[in-house]
Amino acid sequence: MNLDRNCNVVQSVVGSRSCALFRGHWQPTLTYWSAFFSFGLCLALLGPTVLDLRCQTRSSLQQVTLAFFAQQLCLFVGSFVGGFFSKSLCSSLSSLASSTFIISLVFAFIPLCSNLLMLVAAMAITGLAMGIIDTISNLQLVKLYQKDSTVFLQVLHFFIGLGALLSPLIADPFLSETDCILGNTTINSSSTMKHLRNTLSGRHLHNVSHIPLHTEGEVVTKVSYAFWIMAFVNLPVPIAVLVLMYRERLLPCCPEPSPRLLGGESHSDTVKMQRISEQADLSTTELHEPTGHMDMLNCYHLSKLKGLPPSFFGLHVFGGMVLFFSDGIVGSYTGFIYTYAVAPPMSLSHKMAGYLTSVFWAAITVGRLASIPLSYRVKPVRLLIFNQVGVIVTQLLLLILYTNSAFLFIGTCFLGLFISSVYPCMLAFTEDLLDYKGCATTVLVTSAGMGEMLLQLLVGSMINTHGSYSFMLCGMIFGCMGFTLFLALLLVQHRHKKYLAAASNAIPVAERSGTNEAEH
């Protein structure tokens, strides 16, 4: 059987325990992975196509960047809203199916957007869907695999990089090499168009706003085909979610819905899974979460927060802030590394500088792929320490060797490798400290989205006012602040473990005293 053959390959990499878990939960796992592939497609498609969309909507350079802002803002909102859809498996999968289908629908609709308002609305909807996918996929995998979730979270985030790499490759044959509005003779060289496209992907206009682009004339662009192909490529994802819902008897058309175990197996399959769980030293977890403790309102209800130690809140705050700066570094680096490279003193050619973003995303993808077997053998906290130190050292060298173009490519590669696994490791590490209730995932994902949005705006403003050198300086500052907050998180973790140990020791004492009083 193909599944067994594939599992043998996985087993040689990550060991029998993870393979046994994957064999029991392969369908929901592959579904969440494919949903993150949709996330990656959306993440990288707007940047390369923005100039063609400008022609399609007859907008100026300044106006078309509203689409970037709308998508990023709604991604942050969707990350927060996704926590409210995670009350049960039914609501989680329903929102996941809706979000992935909406992405295909919007991709097919974008070529019909004839004005800027329609485009901004479409990008806002995709951002909202991306945020919901981000929260629910991370949260469900954490609940599914609990202390073994690190390996599977690494694969989940690998699919973002895979989608982000594939999306520009699909769009590239359909992009206009010259201005796509005929009659505009201001720009007609392909190198100038590539420069504009790479700069606009960073949401930054200070060094291209002087180039006037006409908005009147005949529009000649083939970018519609790119979006229609992407809509078709993404369509199997919502179908996979619907198939999972059908197997779990969660569709309205399915008669006699009954609670099923975490792989959706029959009674005989359940017995097999129990044996696998005993061998793996892991108890089977129910997928339906009847207690509803994954709901945001239940997680942070005031009656449940009373009596909790400060370390409980500290884990959420410091964990979220670490990802705030980590994802902020990723967002600002992908957005502005091209602007930094073409400006003095680096002064790379437009073509050479355009490769940097692809190198960075490729390094992130390779880093997450390499972290899959590594995270099985190394604890998340050790990986986090190694990666955080690596990020700071790399950014320090980039800051010192700011005139060395060869090291810019080497440093970009190493920065992507080091920062690639911070996100999934931080999710697994924090949820482990909080006993896998799923509540921290929503906080961490939302904080990461906020950092990616706000730090990009801050870096763009710094480059505009203080020059390109401030780009590397900002990255170094963000890295140091993230590492400092991570050290604070380790301190809070130590105190939280002390509190849990004291609480666990207090329970038997209270039980013994109650027994003695009853005897008397």
C-alpha cells in the first residue's frame, strides 16, 4: 500500500513513534498541511502581480499599495478571529473549508476587478481567510499530537514556504515585461519594470514614486491566467477538508452523526490505535473536544483566570512577543531586502538584487525541511536557543559587512535557515508548558501577524528617513529584543514549573488531611 511505503520512508527519518502517530492521523494531518499550502500561495502571489493589477484597475503606484495593507491588516484580524471558530472540530473544519474555498473563489474573481475598491476588498477577504487558516491549522495540529507536535508543525510551516516558492513561478510567464497600459511611453524597458515590481513587493515607494505611470489607455495584460491557474491549483484543498468532514460525520447531509476518535476510525481501528498509543506511550485524544476548552472565551474566561500565577500570563506575553519580533524580521526582510540591495553602498543591479527574496524564501523552506528530523531528536527549547543566537550572529555580520555583496547572499541564506523553525518550535514549546490547552496558539499566531504588519511599517519609515543602512540596523535591534524576551520567557518557564511542582505536592497533602478529618 502507498501509505505504508511512504510511512517507511518517514520512519527512517523521524523514527517509529512519529510514524505510528502519523499512520493513525494521516488524513487530518495532510488536510492541515494542504491548508497551509494555500496560505503560502496567497502570501507570495500579490507582490509579483501588483503592477499588472495596477494596470487592470487603472490605479497609481500609491493607490495600489492599499491592497497590501488591506491583506496584511485582515490577516492579523483573521488570526484573532480564528480562535473563536475553534470551539469544536465541526466549527474548526467548517471555517477551514470556507476559508480555503474563499481563496480559490477570490483568485478567480480578481481578474474581474475593474477598479481599486474591488481589488482592495478582494485582498482583504484573502487576508481574513489566511488568518483563520493560520490559527486553526496550528491549533488543531497542537491538539492532535500534543508533545509530539513539533515535528508535524515543522512540516506544516514547510508548506508555507513551498506555496510561497511555487506561486511566483506560476505567475512569472504571465507578467508584463513592459508597462501594460499602451500609450504610456514613460517606461518601456523590462529592467525598469522588474525594478518597480521588486520594490513594490516591499510596500515601499520612496524611491519609485517619482516615476509617473499613466492610468489611461488600452490595458494589455495576461495576469488573469495566473490567478485562474492558482484558483484551480488551490481547489483540491477545500475538497480535502470536506472529505475529512464527511469521514468525521460532520456534514449536515451525513445521517446519525456520532463522536469519533482522532483519526475517524471504526471500532476495530480504535483497538489498533490504542495498541499503537500504548507502544508510543501516548494516550488517544478525542477530536471533538466536548469540554470546549479550546474556545477563546473559555480559555480566558475571568472565572478561570482567578488564582492563576503571574507566570501563566507571562508565558503568553513573552512567547507572543518573541514571535512578534521573529515574524517581524521575516516580513521586513522579504519586503525591503531588494530596496537595501539596490541602494548605495551595496548598489547591486536590479536583476541580481531581485534574487535575494527568492534566496531568503528558499532558505526558509530548506530550513524547515531540515528541522523535521532535527526536531525529533532535539528539544524545542534547544532549537530555539540555537536559532535565536544564529539570527543575531548573522545579522551582526550583515551589519558589519554592509558593503560586501557576496556576504549579503550568504547572510540572507543563513538568516533564512536560522529563523525558519522559530515559529513552529515556539508554538510547541509554549503549548508544552501550558499542557496543550490550545489557548496559547491563538495568542502566538496573532502576535506574529501583528509583528509582521507593524515592523514592516516601522522599517519602511526608517529607510525613508534615515537611509538604507537603517534596514540592517533595525534587523539587528529586532533580533536582540527577540532574544532578550526569549531569555525572559525561560525565566518565566522556570518559575511556572516551580508553581506546578508546588501545586502538585499540595494536592496529596490536602487529600491526606481530608482523609484524617473524616476518620476522626
